[in-house]
Amino acid sequence: MPSLICSSRYTIDSQILRKAAQQLGWETLRLDGKRIPDWFDPPDNDFAFFYTAPHVFDIGKQLNRKMLGCNPDWAVNLPQELLRRELRQTTLADALANIQDHFVKHAVSKAFPAAVYNQQSLADATSSIHPSSLVHIGEPVNWTHEYRCFVANRKVMTVSPYVYDGVIVTDYDSFPTVPDSEISTVRAFAESVLEHPNVDCPDAFVLDVGKIAGRGWAVVECNECWASGIYACDPAIVLQTLLCGNADSATMQSSTWDFAQHYSLACPGITE
């Protein structure tokens, strides 16, 4: 029987996932602190985490698990037919010296809001962030629709809109009604990304895709499945994806998708 381990952040997503896990008969644990309690006796070694970095790395280490996720430059190295826009990775220091009305986001974290910035507004937004931090710089585009896809073993497991007709979904009780034909289109495009011969990926992650006005369907970004909002995705299927989002430290054969290493590279100086 698997175990779901949640952080102390009492979010709607964590409540939904914990309820789904309990209905499936899973063990559930919501941590209040940084240590796995001595009394916790998991029934087996199948763990699903719903936790944010960097705290999750220490929790995983206590259970001999490594968290999986895409490397910082995964999105920027995608073939152009999957991006449909200019996108590159650089340091925050370089971005501060060279941007002018560009879209900028942190390469792996939510350290500052992803938005269109000029030099001054970016400096204001990132005043407390290390200049060697990795960021993505892109041309501003108009995303009309955006969808979250939970992926496991290169298969789209469950899908939900999170931006529709340019409006961000904020109320979990009033998701937009999306035609089945569009969901099929989203799945087909996401699967084309996962099947592309020049695209590699971890066993589980979140692939966000969307429609750019005047250009078509494209990859928005990648995220860690164990730290991403689920929106209207099927929580039971999300839980199955989370089981694939970590690996046994003793048997993990490659560090390619070791997200702790990627986070350390992209977020210098961040330990809490």
C-alpha cells in the first residue's frame, strides 16, 4: 500500500489529494516540521510526495528517495516546432543587463512572478535573488488557452485547463467547460512532444501546453509533478503519477533527472 506525504501547507490541492489517497486505502502523512516522525511505519516503499523544493529533498533523503524533475534548460532546448517562440536560458545578471520588454521567468522555481519585464521592473522583482540564478528569457506571446498535463512514463495521464480564453482559473468550483475535441487536441499535441525523437524526459513530470494566438499549440513549460497544482485533473490519476516522481536512492542509475542537483544549479544560495 503506497503512502502520500504532504507538507504542512494546507492547500486545496493537498486536501483533494489526501482525500483521494484515503479513499484508495493509502497511508497518508501531513508533516508539521522537517523530520519524518519516528512513529511513521510505511507499509512499503511506494511513496508519493506533494511537497515543494527545497524542503522535499531532505524529506526524501530520510526515506532514501530522490525527487525527479526536468533539468533547467529542458524547455529552451525543445525543437522550435514545439516552442513556436524564441526562448533562451541565461543568468539573472545577464538578463538584468540586456533585456528590454521580454518575458522572464526563473528556470525552475517560482522565486519571482513570470511576466514581461524591462530592466528596472526585473531589478525590482528580483532584488533578493542571487545574480547567478538561471532564468528563461522569451519573446512575449499571447497564450489564449493553457493546459496542465500530468505525465508518467511518457504518457499523458490526466489533463486540465488552467487558462481559458486568456483568463486564469482561480476558482476550483467553476472550471470552464471545454469541448471534448479540444481535450483530444491537447492530448495529441502533448503526446507528440513526448514521442519526439529529440525529446527526453523523467519518468514523471508536468507538461504545460497551450495555444499561442496566431501560431498554434506549443509547450509552455515543464514543472515537477510533486509540486504542481492539479486544477481539474483526476486526483486518483495524479496520485499514480506522483508515485513515479521519485526514485530509490540506492538503485537510481543516473543523475540526469535528479531534481535536487538541477535546483542547486539554478538556485544558488537557496537552502530553505
